[in-house]
Amino acid sequence: MQTKEQPQTHWSLQIDWSKHDAEIARELNLSRERIRQVRKSLGKPSSRLITKPRRFKVNLNNEDWSKPNKEIANKHNITTQSVSKQRSVFAPETIRKSLRGIIKDVDWSLKFDEINERLSREYGITISNQSLSRYKSIFAQHLVVKRNRTART
């Protein structure tokens, strides 16, 4: 049985076989399977043996942390989760409290306008009176239950 002689120069000269099959496939707009087949036919080592990291890690040590995570992620082509993790290392002072954390600490004995004034001054946010009313019913009730439990002990 005769086998077809494939022009190996086409594949072997233009491909960086130190890359993973998926990377080569993206560059050539081919399937990973086709790259695997050609790699095997040329006697190149399997891409599973390549220990090069798959993802390029970006060091954000010198980043402008006043920008939101999404903007930084888009700039470096990484996920917002990656930015968030690095923010906690390099600039923990820029991490904003979650709305739940902010609302939980509100002094509910104040009027809604006073609450909004404090939220605006301290966190740069304002919340509608309707939402404040809803939060008050949730968190103020929680505080009453908590106070009653501590009074019993």
C-alpha cells in the first residue's frame, strides 16, 4: 500500500511547534484535531508535553487603580476576576464596599434624606427612598432580632 507523500516543508517551516495545538489552530484558522494530526505525522512531540503556561499573566502592579475593573481588564485583555484578585493585592484601599455592606451599617434612626446625604458624602452613591424603605425593612428588622438575642444572654 502506497502512502501519499505530503509536502512537509509547508507545515514544518511555518509552524512554531513549541505552541499548543489550540494556539496554532487559532492562528491558522484550522481545527485542533487537524493540527494534532499534522504534528503526529511530522513526528513532533505532543502539545500535551509542552509545559509553557497557556495564559499570559499580566502584572498590574503599576496600574492606575482609580479605573474600574472592567476598563483595566479590557486594556490588558484579561478577565475582571483577574483584575479583582490583583486589586486586592496591589491596591486594597481602592476596593469598594458592597452595597449590602454599606446598607448594613446605615443608622436607620435617621431620615432618608440624611441617610442619602451620608451615603453620597462617604461612598459617592445615592439610593431612592423606595429602595431605602425596602432596605430598612430588611436590615432594621434584622438589627432588632440581633439586639433581642444579645439582651437575653
